[in-house]
Amino acid sequence: MDVYIYHEETPNIASLQIANLTKIYNNLNISFPDISANSGDLIYLIANTGSGKTTFCEIIAKFIKYDTGEIFINNNNIDNINVFEYIHYISQFPEHNLIGPTWKDDLLLWGIENNDYEDLHDCPIWKLSFGQKKALAFTALIHNPRNIWVLDEPYAGLDYDLANKLDNIIKNFLKNGGIVIVTANSVGNAFIRSLRTGGTNK
């Protein structure tokens, strides 16, 4: 995996350290990049399909167990904490992010009352388009108080306007001290997005 870093200057309220992380699948030992991130850091992970990006995200979100290595959030080992108090994870499959029968119900289950997309409030989730499901997931993301976002291929399938909206959501979150991990399949997509948010890559 290639790693690109964008940084926004902000007070330090969160940290994420990942070291020597591996996962064994079918006798294949997959190694993941070491990461040391603090408030204002956006980490882009670029790799081909099937390389383990989703596995990496799900390990950080504690959906699956790693085999070796360490992950610390705010200096706490994730094995000893409830990571859902710190991390909001968005799957690359939008239906996996939705928990209510309609748009409005989904947000209410997150404790959110929001008037955006009013024409969709009573629409059943199964009738929403791919992009609309992602827009709903992003709305829930904005209103959750966690300091670390793990976004698995969030730009996939977005039109230009929704991609711009996501750029701004991420930038505002970084300015407020958040940490964001984003995965993508191509350098072009992620690298261009990072430039458009106005930061410096290194």
C-alpha cells in the first residue's frame, strides 16, 4: 500500500498509532503500513483491489482481529477500549452503513434530526440510489462526535457535486481536530482529492 499524508494545523485532541500490523488469510501473511497520526492528519491508503484495504479498515474499527502488531488510540490499546467511542467507520458498501428503514428513521436512530434532502425523508432505504445511500451515510458521519473517521473507498461512485461535498466535510473535520483514514484504488483519485482540499502532501 502507498501512503499519502495531508495535514491541517489544529489543536491536538486525538492520536492514532499503528505498528507491525499483520493478518493471516489462507496461510498468507498480509502486512499493513505503520501509521502515526495526530489531529489534523488525513491518511490516504492507495492499493489495488484485493490488497487488504478493507481488512485494514475493519481491523482498525475492531470488526475483525489482527494477528500481530499494536493499535493505540489516544495512547490506549484498542484491545482494552470500546473503539466505537472513538471511531466512525464507513464501509465501501453503502447499505452496510444504514440502520433504519427510511432516510429519516436512519438518522433518528443515530440521534440526528436533519432537514437536508427533505424529499427523501420518507423514502425506503432499498429505493435509494448508490449515491443517495452514500449521502445519507455522510450526513450521519457529520453529526457523530467521534474524533477518528475510517472511510473505505468513500469517493467510489460519487458524482462531482457529492465528491466536492465530501472534500469539504473532511476538511472541516480536520480543522476541528479530527483524524481521517481514506482508502482508494488509484493514486490519481486520492491524490487529486487531497490537493483539492488545499493541503500539502508529503
